[in-house]
Amino acid sequence: MQIGPMVQVNDIAVYYEIHGMGTPLVLIGGLGADITLHRGIIAGLARRHQVVAFDNRGAGRTDKPDADYTIKMMADDTVGLMKALSIQRAHILGISMGGRIALELSLSHPDRVDRLILVSTSAAGRGKVSMSLPMRLLTPLQWIPVLRGKHPQPRYAHLRQRQATVSYNASGRLSQLHTPALILHGRRDRSVPLEMAKDMAGGIAGSQLEVFRGGHMFCFLSERQQFLDRVEQFLTG
């Protein structure tokens, strides 16, 4: 594992890690998540790829300005990190809020994306966050170690991220996306109902949708290996 220094990106210092070797794959986490929550996923992906994982604006060890955040801003942060690391193009994998960041990155900077993987996400927020129990355990008000990272998020930063994700809407722009896209979603997802993922898949020409048995956190829990296998199949197929 290579741990980079805090790198200046736009108006913030971003904490990142690089794991493995191979084709670059940028992993973008969800609401309130930091790198430590993704350890199991990173280890699996790093067997064949150079995984770039980082803490989003407002989470983990990255700076947390108390100002408005947007999904576009966080997508630009991601591109800024890629530039700082001299990564011209990469596969992009985003989970939950990170999926919206990944989607926006692909729409705004298509030349930066080889293949796109959208997990437990949708093209638009619903004006509120409706959380399943595992997701509620990730909020700053709950402290269950198995389902949170090691760097709890301040409440103000959580609210800044949450407002960014619930107000995002790229539904009307999906036809502009021509990047090969794989959409992975849990059938029992209460935070982002499956119908929203189906709508997104219908708007992205040529995209693939695969449904798993679990809920919003399926890729972290009992279906993690199936998730990793499907990602690898898509990236190497």
C-alpha cells in the first residue's frame, strides 16, 4: 500500500491511499463514509487493479469546510485528485452518494473515465435521505464499529454532504453518457429503491443492471464476494 501525503485539491486537502497495481480504479465512497469502511472492498479490487481510494470533502481525514457542498464540486475534487496523481483515465466505482459523484464525473469529464460502476445509487435524490437501519448506523449519531469508518464525521459536515446528494438530479442528462456502465443494486434497498436504479439504467444507453438480494449495504455484507466478482467480470470482460 502506498499512502500519499495530503494533496491540495481545489480549496481542500484530500486524504488518499493507493493499493495494488494494474489499471487505475478510483473508488468513491458514500455519505459519511471514510476509507476505513471500504477496506474489504479495496483489498478485493486491489488484486488486479491500482485502487485509488480517498475521503470525500467533509469526511474522514479530508478537509471539512462548513460551506455548501454539491455533487459537481465533489466530482471536480475527484478529477483534481486524479490530476495530482497523474492519472489521465481510470475506471470509476461509486457507492451511494459516491455513485452520484461518479455519474457526474462521467458526465462532466467523460475523457477521464474508462468504465463506470454505479452501486446502490440513482441519478437523482428524493429531497430527503430515507435510511435503512444499516445506513442509520453510519450517521454521526450512531457508533457501531462494524458498520462505520474509524473517523466519525462531524454533524455539520454530514448535513452538508446530505444536502448535496438529496438535491442532485442528472436524470435529464443520462442520454449524454456514452461510457460503458454497470449498475449494481440491492433488491431490498430502502435508501434508494430499486425502481430508481431501473430508471437510471433505462436512461443510460447500453448500461447493464444486476440486482442482488440484499439492501443498500449489500456490497459490504454477505454479498461482498459476489459483488467483487461481478465488478471484475465487467472490468476485464
